[in-house]
Amino acid sequence: MTIPAGADYWSDPIPTAVAAGTILAVSFYLPDGPDRATSHPGAHATAYIASGDRSADNELNGAAVEHWYNLAGIDVQGCGRVIVAFGDSITDGHGSTTNADNRWPDVLAKRLPAPSGLSVINQGIGGNRILLDGIGQNALARLDRDLLSQSGVRYLIVLEGINDLGTLTRDHPVLQAEHDTLVVSLENGFRQIVARAHDHGIKVVAGTILPDAGSDYYHPDAANEADRQTLNQWIRTSGAFDAVVDFDAAVRDPNHNDRLLPLYDSGDHLHPSAAGYIAMGDLIPLTLFQPTAGASK
């Protein structure tokens, strides 16, 4: 097959039984490698690249990389009800342990009771923003591909906004009016995500935005922190979402609310550590994912 630029192609079904919690390795062979390959740079899992057709080998001993190339996902039939974790590098798992599967969506997935018919898809992209493109498309632009087109989606957990807030002043300070405009624009962006999800019968859970004081990447000041506090208060109290998970309260330093608790800080003061991700994944109430009366199961 030849895949058009920007398109997705689905393979024929593969008749393989997959038990809950199974780790799959997928091998494929490209006779002629593309000049540019689509990739997920923040895989936090090891993949291998070897020369020749090694697709039938049980093991690969080629070059080890921490990226996923070309393969966008695996659609497993019979998963039932799907939870999509939608966000930026904090959902993608920057700062988690390579090959340990301890990103917060992984922690949530491991807690799901069996047989619940529930599964989790991690749709985090490093650097993602709600309003503007970064490493990948902005959150609103990728809703169709990464949320609405996924099979069996019933629930959305959205954790976005820190990159929008940080990018505003990363290069230089701005007037207060620009801060105010950004916060209102982010609230409207969240409302649009909710409206699109609800139109497809998807329950929306919002996560509050984590603290980032001390970050060398964004070097936030008091105005940035005020924006974060304002947006978090809106997330908690606006009623725009079906439920809220207060990630901020779970991982912040109680003595310095603008900072991550040292135990939960990966060291860059922006991304949680493995312990922080575990705390986030453990925080999410499983009662959020109980089917409502009359809902499809």
C-alpha cells in the first residue's frame, strides 16, 4: 500500500487473543524507508531498528530507540468502554520510567477491575496546547483523530493548558490584558472540547493544571501563576465538565502551592516524577466510569 500524506491506513484484522494487561510488540518491515517518518518521540518505551526483513524474528537486537515510528495504534476488538487520556507531555509521561509503564494513564489502567470492559488510550502529545500548534496539532484540531474516531470511547480525561499558559510569556512579558484574554480563550477552548465530546455521548472529566514554579523552560512569574489559579478555579467551579479530578491539589507542595512537592517533581519543576504520576493515577475515582442507566455498555 501507499499511504497518502497525513492519512491513516488500517490493516486487516489480526486474529490474536490479547489478555488484559498484555504488552504487545509489533514488528514490521519497510523495503524502502520513507524520507520522513511519522513518529511519537516521547514513547518512554524501547523500540528496535534493524536492517533486513526481521519481521518474523522473535527478538530484535538492533539499535535501541525510545520512539515509536509509523504505527499509530492498535484497535483491540471487545474492549467495550474506552477512556481516552488527552493531554500534553504530562499525560504522555515525560519524567516517567522507561519501560515501567508508570505514566498516570498506565496507573489508571492497572487499577481497572476485571472484567470491567474498560480500557485506557493514552493520547498525550509532548508540548501540546489547546489553542496553538506545537510539536503536534493543537488540542481542538486533533479531537476528531485522537478522540472522536477511537473505537468505543465513552469517557475523556482532559489535562491541558500548562503549555498555553507558559508559552505566553516564555520569550518576554506581556500586558495584563493579554493574560486575561488567554484565560478566557482557554475557557472557551475547554467548552468546545466538552461540546464536541458530549455530541458523541462522551463523558468529560477535567484535570486541574499542575504547578510549574521554578521551571527553567517557562520561568513563570506571579502573573503566570495567577492565570493558572484562575483557570483551575474555573475548572473546579464552572460546572462545564461532568467531573473534575484535582491533580493540582494532589501533587503540589502544601507549603508552596505554586510548586510541585519535591517527591513528585522529576527535577525540572514542570513534569511529575514517577511517584507523582502514580499519585495522579491513584487519585482518579473508578466510580467515574460506571455506566449510567440507559447508556450503551
